[in-house]
Amino acid sequence: MTRVWLSRWEWECCGTPFAVGDAVDFGIVRRGADEWLTAALGAELAAGVDAVESHHEEEFDDRVHGRVVAVHRVALEHIERRQLRRPGHGAPPTVPAPADGEPWPEVQARSGAVFAVRRPERFVTVSEPVPGGAVLHPASGVDRSDDADASDDADARAESAGDPPPVRRVWSSPGWLVDVAES
């Protein structure tokens, strides 16, 4: 059996849905987990990744062909902290930070006949993964419409009512681990 990592962003773009039991033919960009995947999944879980799939390259010398035996949606826990925005992080770099309660100055841009004005948000979100926070959830397949990102609705309601909570735990789903019985 070969365990293959599939990145969510690639499948949201143009992946073809499949289910457990389906025949698959994955283009493999690399064997084993890279540094990002190891950091995201943790060393123990990443050690079980045999291949990393991609379908945005022209040609693949390496492929995994076979039947899907199991699919696991990967959920990663993060701690999000809201911090006041500093100049240069979406605000004009020459502008000093406004006093508490004051809005950031507008950023203006002109392109031909189009003129846009936007005001950066007062806060930026800093997200840190929780070490060992990767959890596998059994899935029946991989589908582009699988909206598995799970943030707390109470936190979302609090954000819309005013300042966001200073710290919260959120889950993201960056991809799947797919077990393939190669043929």
C-alpha cells in the first residue's frame, strides 16, 4: 500500500472527485514528505507519507496507479492571535500606527480608468500550528466541494460584532492522505 498526500488547494482548483474503491492514477512530484508537510503533520505522521501528488505539472516521471483503499481528511489545529497591524503590513509603510480607536488611513490605487480606495483592517491574524495537532478523519472520498475548514461559529459572530477575540483555536483542512493499493 502507498500513502499519498493530496493538497487541498490543488484539488479545489481542478481535482477530479474520487471515492474509496475507485481506480486512480496520481502524478507524483516527490517521494516522502517535505519540510512543510513534516512540520504540518508532525514527524510521526509525515514518516508514513510515501508520495506527494500534484497535477499542475506537464509530465510526471513517477506515478502511483491503483485502487483507493482509504481516504483520511487531515485536520490541523492552530492558535490564532489577533494583533494590531503595523505599518508596512498592508498599511502604507510611511504611515505611523494610528492611536487606539482610530482607523488606518486609506490606501488609494489607480489603474487606467479604475480608482480603488481601501482601508486596511485594524488587526492582522497570526496563526501558529499546535504541535502534534494533526488529526485524521476517515472520509468516503475526495471532493472539491468538501468544505471541512472548521472555525468556531461563536468566534465568527464575535468578530462581526466588533473587535475579534484576541486568541482562539481553529481547525483547517489542508489536504488528504489517500491509501492506494498499487496495481
